[in-house]
Amino acid sequence: MKKLIYTVALVVMGITASYAQKQKREVLNPEQRAEKYANNLQQKLDLTNDQKQKVKQLEIERAGKMAEWRKHDVDALKGQVDERKNYMKANREKLDAILTPEQRTKLNASRDEMKTRAKGKKGNRIRKGDKIELKVEKQN
């Protein structure tokens, strides 16, 4: 009887673990992603409805351009680095033109916070070309 209970418990644990690994994130189309981004900015920055619509339209345009870039092969993308950087800079300037100065400072603060969080996550990674010092301690 105990073997049966242990076997059932083991099977249930295995099924639960495999189910937890298979969950996927919801894939959003560009319009849904733009709506989600605009709503997020509206909550963070207290955007007006007019500003929200402009941000949403700007994000739809950006998503279309990004989708176009993803369709190209890797070698073509390497050649477009400058074009992409210029486009992202222009896109950021358009967004800044929509926002008020107070909203811009809030957004910049939020971006800085995200950068510091990302640096904290990447801080301990070993990258190709890094020099690694190994210390061997003698045991008595």
C-alpha cells in the first residue's frame, strides 16, 4: 500500500513539474503591445488621452519597423546597426516631444532604474575574453 501511495505521489510531482515548465507567455501582436505600453506609460506618467493616443501610434510604428528588421538575416542586421541606433534615437526624441518636462524626468528616472537593475543582474556573469583568477586554498 505504501508503495502505491509513493508511486502516485511521485507521478503527481512529475506531472506538476513538467506542466510548470511548459507554460508560455502570451504573445501579443504589435497593436496589443502598443496598447499595453501606452497604458503603462499613462499610469506611470499621468498621460492625457491625447498623449496616450500619440504614444500608442508611435509605438505601433516602432513595432512595425522592428518586425521588418527581424525578418532580415543576421548579416544584414549587422550592417544596419547605425540605422537602427539613429531610428531609436529619433523615436525617443518623438516620444520626448509628446511628453511634458515633468513626464520626461519621470520617464528618464524609470529608465535609469531599469538600467541599474539590468546591470545588477548582469554583474556576475563571465564573458568570453574575461580573465579569470583561480585561487587554490590548501587544506590542512
